[in-house]
Amino acid sequence: MTPWGSEVIRAVALMSAGLDSLLAARIVAGLGVEVHGLHCTFRFAFGPGRERPEALAEKASAMGIRLHVQDVTDPFMDVLRRPEHGFGSAVNPCIDCHLFMIRRAKVLMDEIGAAFLVTGEVVGQRPMSQHKPTLFHIEKLAGLKRLILRPLSAHVLPVTLPEENGWVDRSRLYGISGRGRRPQETLAAELGITGYAQPAGGCILTDPFYARRVKAFIRNRGQESITPETMMLCRFGRHFWTGSGRWVIIGREEKDNESLEKLSGGRWVFEAEDTTGPTALADAVSGPEEAALVASMLARYVNRRSGDRIRVRARRGDESMRIDASAMDPADLEKWMV
Ligand code: SF4
């Protein structure tokens, strides 16, 4: 029985689409606990390799788990703006991100009367966030001391309250540690779990190419200026920071052009007028001279004979202007590319 006198032992499990969290939730559900999954989504993190929440909800439901999906993009911006424990090798604030998710889970625990939290963490698997001292540091900061059960690594960790109180049978938990994937894959096969996301389809914040763009934004505009749109824009097209500190993004393909148009907000949109070509997005264009510069950057990617001039239309809301432009020298442009 839980401290609240309930016969039903309820737990919240943090569930990404990855194998470890699926396994952890499945193991605990298999021990007779009523497991509620929490899946946090970020609007800037969609794309290939990411499982849609609906597919994850179906998988969870087949395991008898109800999945709660929360779009956490907006509150997560504070973590990106001020990561207390810093970024990892890219722009991944893993320790603060874990803490953020665990705090979200704690709110859900309180709402549904859950006795403990389940995570798929494996000791020693990730450089920053899954070392033992860090795990304990995080649970203390989240106010969940000894209340986070990590079923995959339980045997190499101190006994938690759910085990001590008999809410789960410790002998049916595991002692996996380190970076190898084989034990989890074997366990998945035993438990009949298939179709899980591969690690390569993981978090975009760990992608060095993406991180370069976000870091360039931070250098030019400051970390406090990060917004969900910034994070989304960093996914598309070619990125440049001009000598005068303008951010210019030029689409590589149709999908980029559409996304730049959708995310244009109060920025200037540039397009070639008399021919097809990419869309360019530029912020803080202060006058015709700067508009001409962006137009010449765009002209570089319009399929024309070298030296030909093109007509470019720039618009922002009700404002618009027309510019005759010839392509900028690729070597000059290269210097601004990130
Ligand atoms: S890899 Fe991404 S989602 Fe996972 S903890 Fe790090 S920042 Fe958060």
C-alpha cells in the first residue's frame, strides 16, 4: 500500500521514443504497477527518425500504459537560455533537460497520485547526465530523493523506496550499465518490443551541425534571445551571418522555402521575381543597401549565367521593394556561412 492508503500502486514513466524508456516502463507495468507515461515534445525537434506521439501512444497502450503527451517547447526555452549546468558537446543541456523533464513528471505524479517515477536511464550510458552522482544530484534537486526507479540499472544503484516498500519486486529489475546496447536489445526481444527508435534518430540538440547554427545565433544575438522560432529556423536552409550582423537564411529545397515562409514572422522575405529559385529570410534589414546585399546573396543561388542580373522582390507584411541584383562572389559569401 502507498503512503496515501491507495491499493493501486501508480507510477509515472518518462517516455521518449527510445528503447530504454520503453523497456523501463514495460518492466514496471509488468510488475503490476499502474504506469502513466509522460512524453514531452519540442516543436523544433520533428523530422526523420522521430516517432510521432500517436505511434508511441499506441505502443504504450499495447503495454497497458496511458501516455500523456505535453508540448514543452515554450517552458523549455528557459533551459536553453540559462542552462545552469551548461551545454554538452553541442547545444544539449542534458543535465538541466533531465531535471526539467523530471520536474514536469513530478507535477503529473502529484496530479494523478503516483507514488514514484520511472526512467530509462542506464548508469554510465551518456557522458554527462547518467553518471551516478549526477543521477542523485538531479533527484535531490527535483525533490524526489529515492523516488526515481531506474529498472534497467536498479541492481547497480542503491535500493529505492519503491523497492524497499515492496511496491516493485527488486529481484525482477536489472543491472545494466555502460554504453553498449546489446543487453537492452536482448531484453527487448524477450519482452516482444519491436519498432523502437534507433539512437541515430535522437535529440537534435546533440547534432553538431545544428549546434553550429544555434551557437552562431547566440554569439550574435545573445542566449536570452533564443525563441522557439529561432530553434526551428536553425533546421532549415543555408545560414549566414553578414559582416554587419544580419542573419540570412537561404532555402536549399522546396521544403526549406515553405518553412522559411511559414516562420518569417516580422522578417523580410526575398524571392527572385522573374525566375524560380530559393527563398531567403533576413532579419533586421534596415534599408535599401542592406536589402541589396541580401538580394545579391540570394542571386548566388539562382540558376543563371554568371554576371546576369536578376530582379528580386523583398517583402515584409505590407511593405515591399524591388531590387536588381547580381550574384555575390561565392568566396565572399562562404566567409559568412555557418
Ligand atoms: S539528449 Fe536531448 S532530450 Fe536527451 S537529455 Fe540531452 S538535451 Fe535532453
